[in-house]
Amino acid sequence: MGPENQLGSVRTADAAGVANATRATGATRVPVLEVFASVQGEGLFVGEPQVFVRLFGCPLRCRWCDTPGSWAIPAAPRARIDAPEKPRREPGWAGPAEVAAWITEVERGSARTVSLTGGEPLLWPGFVRALKRAIGSRRLHLETAGAHPRALEHVVDCVDHVSLDLKLPADLDAPVPVATDEPVEDAPIGEEDWSRVRRRMLALVRGRDACGKLIVAGGRAPREFLPLLDDVAELAPALPIVLQPVTPLHGVQACGPGTLAALVELALERHLTVRVLPQVHRLLEVP
């Protein structure tokens, strides 16, 4: 089958998927910040052309977050749709059918993998499942901050890849609750709570198509990451680990090469698969 016929098959599957998702979910709607095509800048699929669906809403307050504009849900959100001919704004509250149509619109030709990011997509697990049905044969990748294991348990069988943040509690300020129409557990607070949640998340992605992502900021000693690496070695030893040096933003300093080198050795000592990757999309100056 030629590329045009393959694309046509995906479009046909999209139409059926949208209809099925709409029937199955009724009024499931989420606050969309933007939909755009670019290259993946983080994690296991770095460099791959993808379509990104970014949602508003995240209860975490990571000091090194590069998208703090996604934390709060505006009273009347407006979604940026980066269509090739003319980017525009649309009312941001959207269901799976609308989002699937926007995905098709921003693709510049062939169908791409869809990366669902935020914000925190696991605030809306019902939408995650509905979107997978709506996008047909495309792969759906989930990018999550790793704070909502009950929600991940609900969607892990329907996504094709999970990019799981493994966070140092010391890098977070106090969480701010986000009101949603789906029952989602509160974000963890403190070392003990985060340890419990992290271990549940790792157990859920064990043996699946997934990766763990550790953001490394300046001023952090390698030993601070030992509980995270030990948990991976115990619960998901085959999970690839990406060490991502922080992009210096909002007063957060970059880490030094010595810290990264020490973390690599700690990971290797635990027989983990480890890679060091910066935010490539920042280097390429693309969204």
C-alpha cells in the first residue's frame, strides 16, 4: 500500500473512531491549551515527528517547569490550533471528536504519533481512553508527571507509550488542587507520600512500552536521586531511564557535567539502561 493509501486508511479509521468515541463518552470534555505538529524533544522517542495535544491543568508546582502557563485552567480557555495554512484560536473546552479533528488538521501530510501532554493529562483519564478510540490507528503517547496512579491504572492498557516523570519532592512547591469532572486522587505531598505513589506508578509501567524521566537541576547532589533509582531497580528494572539536565528557566540553574556523570554511574551500578538527553526541541528552537 502506498503512502497516500495508508494515510487514507488512517483518515477513514479516524472517522469511525471519532463516532465511536463520541457515542461512548457523551459530554467528556477537557481544557485544551494547544494542538501542534513538531518533533519530540524529550524521552525515549526524542527526534520523532509527532502531534502534540497539550491540556490545561496541573496540581504540581515543579520549580523547573517549562510550561507554567498550563497549570491553571482559565475561566474561558482558548486553544491554539497550529494549522499549516493559518494558526487560530478555538474555544478550549473540547471533546475527543474535536481534538481528533484538530490533530488531523495540524498534520502536515502523513499521520503521526500523538503525544498527550500538559499540564497533567491524567486529570482526565476518561478523555485519554476516548481520545485513543478517536484517533484510529495512530499511536498515543502519554506524558505524565507521575502523581496519579489510580488514573494511570485506568488508562495504561489503552496508551501505546508512557513517559513517566520521576520527581524529587525537594524540587516541588506545595500542590494546588485542580477541579475536574472526573474523580482523580489528590497529588502527593512530602517524601513518604511521593515514595508510595512513585512505587505504584513504577509497578504499573513494569514490562510495558515506557520510560522514566529524571529532571536534574543545579544544586542537587547525586545521592538525592538514590531512592528513585533504587525503586526503578526493584520494581521496573527494564525501564529505560532518561537523565534530562534542566533547561535554565525562571531562575533555576543548570546542573554540572559532574552531577550527570555521577548519576550515570549510579544507574549503571544498578544495571539500569540510562541515557542523558537535553530538551532537544529547545536546542532546535521549535515548539
